[in-house]
Amino acid sequence: LGGATGRDGIHGATFSSAELTDTHADEFSHAVQIGNAITEKQTLDVILQARDQEDGPLYSGLTDCGAGGFSSAIGELGEATGACVTLENAPLKYQGLSYTEIWISEAQERMVLSVPPDKLERLRLICEAEDVELCDMGHFGELSHNDNLPQLVLTYHSEEVGRLPMPMLHEGIPTPTREASWPPKVASPQSPPAPSPQPLDATLSALLAHPNIASKHWIIRQYDHEVQGGSVVKPLVGPEQDGPSDAAVLRPKLNSHRGIALSVGAAPYLSEKATERGHAIDGDSYWATLAAIDEAVRNAVCVGADPTRIAILDNFCWPNCDNPQILGTLVRAAEACYDGSLAYKTPFVSGKDSLSNQFTTKDGKLITIPQTLLISALGIVNDTRKARTMDAKQAGNLLLIVGETTGRLGGSHYIQLGGTAPDKRIPRVNLKQGPANAHAVASLIDQGLVRSAHDCSEGGLLVAAAEMAFAGRVGLDLDLGALPTDAPIDTPAACFAETPSRYLLEIVPDRLDAVIRALRKHEIPFGQAGAFTTHNKLTLRTPKDGGIFESSLDDLRNAWLGTLDW
């Protein structure tokens, strides 16, 4: 049931699993599926109604038509029983498809259900009410006459066009054994001349304008994030809706105050391929993966999610894993997924991979992406009325930083822009402290002790603090003398290190004692980083020399908005 079948998406799995060349745009133009969000929502409504019948679900099994289309969906559902498929019954977007195209199309919004015959009519009535197309594709339970093994049988206009024993389909192909090695061999390029140190205020503006950090409003506002009015926290927040939200909060049931937080995390600049001004860093996909998990959890917690009720999924984007060194980095990432999931108690509930993200040009030059893992998180918000946003709320409130800052600047955007640092090692997630910080911050938010919360990630503390201030139209005086650190660090590290597991919290002064007691009780490192004020500036007092710089919030906001203002 759901969408009709077309040629779009044919060989989509093949396309996404192959190395790209300059001819792929022509050869695989058909491989991209054409989505339809309305059909998807209608199909979901049918499935939920069919599931929630008083006498039990109207179906005994279901799966979506993903890679391979009907071939994988029906092949998976019928592994133990066998199946006979009547291909001409599939609704088509247009005429002219061959039975092979019908069988392998990966057109979207299609679900295959196993439905007991006596419940089929009730399911059909629900589909008619929701304007969702349903067809009978055949039946499960097809055995070989010779050896009684389950068979997959395909027919097209009463002619048998395919037959395969299910054991052959599921177990007949030998699993390859591949070689993985780590650490990879890294070339050592010539050292470029050391750049001249930039003033802190100029560096802050440059970081806010960096494409990874700058506002994405140009694409956010091309899409509707108000469908059915269930958006509690939106992609852009603040009085003028021009601050970067950490996550979205949605209220699926409008008669309930329970909601879900949706967030993401990624740190490809910590992986092995990442370089800084020609220098290979000590990149490691293990720590890049943990940083992504930590960031996804932090973003969800900042808007009010319960860290004990967060599930995550993975999207692996890797170069060709036929290379043992590249495969070794993938193994490192998989090990981190395991360790991170256990430490944060966040089960992986889904995911996908694309493991040939490289391109060969006409002249034979190979271009590969950094090893990249995107972690998406879905968390329960028990009461959306307690949800928080990152924009500062009121002058006079205090800014606290939760979590320890280290001097490691490897992989940071500060170094990417040409900054210098004595410690260029990449930061590492502490699998004990990271979850502890998340639980402590979530508890403070649940108790109503936090006015706004923002995760401290790309660009470091100074960038995150500036975002809170200009998003809320509230000035901010920063003093980093009380910054919690693992060892003495210099001013650039204090301002721009991207140490994981850190949060910035806006606290009302008369709630400060309660917050301090709670953090000390659980041995959470924290410090007061500043105070919000009535002026329209961000000022900074540095711990080493006591010097002050100040920047206009309007200038900082314009730097953040301007890069991708297309």
C-alpha cells in the first residue's frame, strides 16, 4: 500500500554503493527516488489505524520498500514461508514498465504488509477513507514440490517470470572477508608559514561567518516546519527567529503536552582524512564518532529531552572500503558506535550507509570525502511546556558553562582558519563525564532552573555565547577566569576549543545557589562565564592579561547571517 511504482529509484542502491565518475549523471539519472510527503503521511496514518484495532493489528508483518524495492521487501518477509508475487497488480505511475522494473524499482512511500485474508477488507476500507492505494500482490506460503523448501515465485500476466529458493536468496551467496588496517598511513606535507595571530574579535567574526557555522536560514525557510501546528521549538529561534536552534521539538498529538526532540551531530573534521592548512591531524574516526553521538545527545538535552529516553541512528558516508586503511577507519567508527551507545544508553534504532563516496575525474584524479558519520537523535520531551531554546532571555541573568575545557585544538574551526595552538591533538569524549553532564543539565531544565541552554560545539565557547546573545537581543559580558579546565590553557583555547560535552546555561541569579548545589552534588565541573546585560555588545575579559575586547551584537549577527544569505 502507499505510493505507485515508477522507474525512479531503479538501481538506487547500486548507484549509492558505487564510486562516482564523470559519466554517472547521465547513466544514473533515473536512480534518484521522487518523494511525496503527502502520500507518506497518508500511508503512515493507515498503518497506525490498522495497528491500533481493538482485536489487534490487521497485519501480521510489514516492511518498507527500500533498497531493491519489492525484491528485498517481499524477499525478507517471505524468508521462512516462501511467496508468490503477481507483479501486474502493482499500481504504476505510468504504463510501459517491464516486470523487471516493477520488481526492483525503489520508488518511495510503499509498504509491503502480510495481511490475513479475513482482515483484508477492513484494511481496504481504511485505505479508501485515507485515499491510500492498496493492491493484493499475491500470497505468502509457496513451497517447492520437490524438496518442500520455501520458494520465491514471480508471475506476470499468468506467466512465471522468476523462481528462486528462499535459502539460496538468503544464504546462497558467500560472505566476503575483507582486510582492515589502522592507523592509516598519513603523508606529511610541507609546513606552510605560520600565520600572524588575529585579534580575538576578528577571529570570532570569521568563525561566525564560516560555512559550517553560519546561518542556514536560506534553506530552512524553503521548507514548511509548521505542518499541523505541532512545532514547539523551531529551526530558528529568538524574538526575531534568527538564532540557531539546537534541535526541533514537535508535539505529534496536539491534545498532549508530551513531545519529541529531533537533533543531529557530526564531527568529520576529527576523522583521519581531515587536514589543517596542509597538515594532517591526528584524526581518528573513533573519536569523531563519539563526538557526533555526544553532540546529538547534547542538542536534544538543550531543548528539554530526557537523556534516559533518547534513541539514535547512523548515516555512514565513507570513501571506498576496498582500501584496507579506509575499512580500518570504518571499523574504528563501528567500535565507537558500540561504546558510545552503551555509555549514553542510546540504542541505535535505524541507520544507513553509503560507502563509496569518492569521485574519479576525466583525467583519473581521485577525490574522496572525509570519513563522515551523521548521528541523528530522537528524544522524549516529557512536558513541552518545559522545552528550552538557546536565545538569551533577559539582562541580569548569569551565564554558566557546564563541562571541562581542554587545550586540544586539533580539528577545530579556529585552526582551520589559520589559528595557532601549542596543542593540536583532537579532543576526546569522556564516556563517563559526557553522560553525567547530560543528565545533570536535563535535571536542571526539568526543575525549571534554566532559562536558556545552548550546546558548545563548532567554533567553541565564544561562538556559542555570541549566538545566545545576538539571538536573544541581550548584551553579554564574558569573563573566562573561572572557566573549568583540566590544565592551564591559553586564551585562544579558552575561547575556541571545541571540547565535547559542554553546555552554556542562562540562570536567573536567585536560582544560582540551587544550580550550584545540584552540580556539585553530582561532581559536574562548571564555572560562571559571564552575565547578560542591557547593552548591545559582547565584551570579553581574558584571564591572562585582563584585556577587554567588545563587538557589536549587530555586527556579529550580520557576520553569521551573511555567508549563505542567498
